[in-house]
Amino acid sequence: MKITRLSLWQVPLTSHVAYHMAEGKTCATVTTTVLRIDTDTGPSGWGEVCPIPHYLPAYAGGVRPALEKLAGVILGADPVGAEAVMDAMDAYLPGHDYAKSIVDTALWDITARAAHLPLYALLGGRRANTLPLYHSITCCEPDEMARMATEALACGITQFQVKLGRDGDWQADVERLALVREALGAGPLVYGDWNCGADRLSAIRVARAVAHLDVMLEQPCATIEDCAAVKAASGLPMKLDENVHDTGSLLAGYHAGCMDAVALKLSKFGGLSAMRRARDLCYRLGAKMCIEDTWGSDITTVAALHLAAATRPGALLNTCDLSGYVAPRLDRSAPVRVNGRIAPPESAGLGATPDPEILGQPLAILD
């Protein structure tokens, strides 16, 4: 079996509620890129990547030129066994992991389809029937955030990410965390996420003000060192996200003592191959994992669900139904949340195939 064609589409995804984060980061309408890899004698595979503006060193406009550069390495390769192709791409074009992640996902899809198995069977085997979701709450007025949290709680969600820092007012962030915690009552997990948008002093002031509450902090500052200082000043547990993207950064977070939990994201690590290695390292480091992606619709959501389903339940903090936050859905038959949980498809491969009418005409065809 050989790879014969790469087809690319771009689709604008609009958030159901404008999604505000620190430092002006906003997800209102964001472009997702979809890839189909075709083969000469076997199945096709699908991938998706959707960078958030101003979030990480990645942008939607960079995917096409990166794949055009890499087409000579990808075309003609054997698609079964994604890591061999990924190694060849890394040797030819170092970096640009977000653009490569879309290829990796599609190759895993082909491999699982060729094996007539759901993808989770190749990633370690299914460990749980359903997976816990978190619900992310946009940074807005504190009482409105509390209302959103109670609404999600009524639908079965028990883990809540509270976005902070939109207005640069540390006291407003204290109120956001306090009101959401109060509205939810004891039990549900609540964590406040600055997405690197706080300076050390402001983050410490917030953390000390809420230190008596049952909350976790997520990535307050732009460096692991500053995040560690915030944790040390407050004693609150911490989750890392933006700073952690490979083996070295995972180890740095662990040795700094501020990685109680960690966000593993497909586009940040470069796809399922690297994410699987990161997952296995996190087993050893003892960090709880959120397995997801930066943004996107059904293909990237389903890819993350397969890896989450193949992860030890005691090590999995949660996953995310990214496709539930945006429109249009690329595949209306893909999984949705039920009572705060979600399950991967059981059909061969990823189990997600985009609707041709939603995709429209390809942005590019490389063969």
C-alpha cells in the first residue's frame, strides 16, 4: 500500500459562545484544516488541525505550505505505521509539529482501518466504556460564569475549567473562581486557567486569595519557573498546558514540582504518535492527563477520544468534546456528550468521516 494523494480543505468553525481568554485571546470564528490521505490499494484516512490565534507557535495559514514542502516525503510512502513517516518528515523539515499532526492522525486512521479495528485497539486497548469531560467556561462577568457552570452541572459535567485574565483585574479573577466554586458546591473539580496571561505577582495574589477554596490552577504564567513560584506561594495544585509540548518540557514541569496535571494536545505534540509516548511518560511521572487538542471539530475530537479510551482510567483527568463548542459539525454522526461523559466510535479507524457538503471544494490536491 502506498500514499497517492493528499487533499486539503479549510472550514471556518464558529463558537456557540464567543470564547474569551487572557491577553485578548479569543475564539469566535477560527479556521480548521482537514486532510484526507488516499492510498493506491487501501482505505483513506482523515486528519484535522485547528490552531487558535495568538495561542501557540502555529497558525492555520501555515498548514498548506508545510504539507506542500513535505509532499515529496509523504507521497509514495507506506501509510501503515505512522511513526516511520513522521520520522522521515522530521528529518526533512524540523519543527512545524502542528502541521505534521494532521498527517499523523490520518496515518493512524488508515492503519486502524486496514487492521479492521477501532483506533483505540492500536493505542493500548480500551480501558473504559465512557470518558469524563470537562466544560470550559469563557472569561466574562463572574455571575454569568457561575450560571454557565450550574447549567453544565445539570447536564452531568463534574469538571470545570474557568477562564481567567481577560480584563487584567486580579480581584475579578478571585471573584470568578469563588462564585463558580460556590455555585457548584462541594465535589466537582474547578480549575482556573490564565493561558499564560498572568504575571507572577498577579497570579500569586489570586492564588493566595483563593487558597482556602478547593480549586486547582492552570498555567498562570508564561514560564514553568513562574508557575512553580505561584504554586509554592499558594499550596494549590497546578495543571500545565502551553509550556509542555515534548519529553523535555514534561520532565522540566515534573522537576519544578508544578505538574500535578497536564494538558496533552495533538497539535502541540505533533500527533498521536508523540502523544502516546507522552502519555506513557506521564504514567511514570504521576501527572494526571487531559487528552485533547487546541481546538477543532469532530476529527480531532475523535482522535483524542481514542487515545483517552486507551489510557489508564486512574491517570486520565479528563478529555474534551471540542466539536460540541463549535458549528458546523464536520460529522454529525460523531460522538456527543451524554451525562457529562463521552465514548469513542467503535467502527474501524477513527470512526469519523466529514460531510462532503460541509467540506466543499478542496483547498489543494497534492499528488
